[in-house]
Amino acid sequence: MKSDSTHMSSPRTLYVETMGCQMNMLDSELVIGQVLARGYQPCADLHAADLVIINTCSVRQHAEDKVWSRLGALAERKRRDPSLLVAVMGCMAQREGEEILRRAPVVDVVVGTRRYGDLARLVEEVEGTGRRVSALRDPSGGFEEPVRDVTVREQVHRGWVSVMRGCSHRCSYCVVPSVRGRQFDRDEASILEEVRRLAGDGATEIFLLGQNINTWGRTLPGRPTLPALLRRVHEVPGVRRIRFLTSNPMDIEIPLLDAMGELPRVMPYLHFPAQHGSDAVLRRMYRGYDRARYLELVGEARARVPGIELATDLIVGFPGETEEEFAALLSLVREVRWTMAFVFKYSVRPGTAAAALPDDVPEPVKSSRHAAVMAAQSEVEAALLAARVGTEVEVLVDGPSAKRPERMAGRTAHHQLAVLPEGA
């Protein structure tokens, strides 16, 4: 156990583990800035930090299982070192709430999706009182984006910017509306002010984030639009690349595609998840479009945005998925020819409409279908990459490659990972 004199003579240290989406990555950066402002220092070792924050995801059961496992390991450490503080934030924190405190005595602070701005203050409160606390505001209420320290970010050349929170759609499989709340849009002036501060601190690539970013502005006076916002961000000095996530095909409109084609600093890359290729499954998913409409949008994007590349999310094994329905999904992979596809096995999420359906696709069948889609997508990607052999692309370098640290790696305009030749 560390003595009080040790804490007085050296700064307390912080380790943050982020699970899930880019929005969680941004939220972690915001929290890190707030905690560092209270005197903590960053620590790269989970097993040495005085304060461990886990930013959680609830999109799939596997993500939550990983959190419980991590908390179990931290409990072992806390038995040896009672001064350790543990905080849990994010979507699982919002969904499970007080149950985390009950099930995991190692946890000192639980913070919901619209209360993460209070985390640093709550940690300080626990340090003073020793009492465990939670902060779980109704996520459907209002929200004010905390003012962030833009110098605190994982990559100096890239800046995440939240333009909205929550989602007002109700896709039958998705837990986001219940844990992130209904859509709440951030005003244009505060978005642009943050973009300018990021660009002034060296961020040349700006990533605009929203759970359903195409509907940004619908809750604001005058109902501004994403295409108009992209044009304003495009004017900010120092910004060389602009990206945005995530787009629901239900809400993609032609003016957005036209803006992407007209603005050279908006990257020609669109991630708009099809989720499935069967109209029957799309209806059960409450997606609001059918296969024909998705393919129509693919055609419009390729016609209006020169050189655009497309990416998707796909779910296999959704309740009731027949062999015929799965074949429709597999054929869509070969028809659209996405540059990237993120493929997942269906996972029941409590509180969603799909949770009332029987999870009737056996796990071995889900696994085999997942493998088949991955194999088809690999064939598509191999062909697309082969067609680019001999071409020259611009790469924004992130740093050493994770798998080959002797070589540098980065992202192309199409958001593809590129590993540079040794010595480059």
C-alpha cells in the first residue's frame, strides 16, 4: 500500500482505457484534459496508475464482457493497493448504472454519457470523502458540450469534434438511443470555434462526429444542414482534411454528396452502413430504406464525388435470418464493392425492439456466415488494391506501424491504412 507521504511527494497518475467508437475516443480526450488540469499526470501502465478510467461500449455483449473482465483484474490489484481509484464512464456505465457499483466493489465512480464532464470533480470528491458515487442523468435531457483543452489529444495532427449527441432513430438492434439519448445538436458557432482552436494547435485533419451526423441541425433554430457546416469548416485556415461519421442511408441527401464533390478538403470517403442486403431483414431492423434505395445512393455518390470510396457496417445472424436472406447480404458485398466493411455477429441488446425477437440463428451458423462475408469482402478489397498498384496517393502519417514499427504508417484520403517503405 502506498503511504500518504508518497502521494504528497509525487503527482497522482492517470490511465484511461477507451473501448468502442470514435465518440468514446473524443470523450476520453475531454476527460483526460479535465483530470490533468487537477494535477494528475498521464501514465502508460494500467498496473501502475493511481486512477484508472474505463470508457465503455454497449453496442455488443462482447464489449461489456470485456469491461467486467477488466474490473475483475483491477479488483485483484485494489486488494493489494486500496488507494487505487477506478472510474467507469460511457455507454455501459449509462446502461448498467448503479449495478456496476453493486457488482464491482472495485469501482469508485460511475458516470453516464451526459455526465462525463463531472468525472474529474467526482474523483476529487471520492478522494476527499472515500464514498463511492454515481452520476446518471436522463440521457434524453439537454446537454452542453464541455469546453475542452484541445492540446490533449492522442494525435497532434487529428482532431475529433462532436457536432451532436444521441440519436432519435430507433433501429431495432441498436442500444444507442437508450444510452446516448435523443438527438441533441451543438450550435455551429461553438463547433467552428473548436475547429479553429484545433487547427491553431496543429490539427490538419478534422473529424466531425455524430451518432447520425446527416441529421445535424434538425434540433437547432433555422435547421442548419451538414453540407452548410462542411462549407464553413472548409474555410478554416490550417485544415487540410475533413471527415465525418456516421451516416445513416435513411438521411443521406443529394446536397451532402454535392458538397463532398465540390469541396477539395472534404475527403472522398463515405461510411454509410447498409447493415444488410435483404429487404425483409432491413424491415425487421427498422432501417427506413430498402436494398434498391441503398444502391441508388451508391450510384449517386459515385456519380457526384470523384474517386469516392465507400465503407459499411454489416450484421449477420439477425433474428430470423434465413439462408435466402443471408444470400442477399452476401450478394450485396459483391455488388457494391466497399473499400472497407466492418462485419459483426448479431448480439442481443437489452431494451431494444429486436430483443423481443427470438435469437434463433445458432452461434455456429452466425460464425460461418461471418466468415463467408469476410472472405467475400477480402476478395473485393484485394481486387480494389490490385487496381491501385503503381498509383501515387497522399498519406497523412500517424506514426510507426503497429505491426511493423520500423516503418511509418498513416491514412490515405480514402481512410485506408498505408504502411510506408522502410526509410520513407
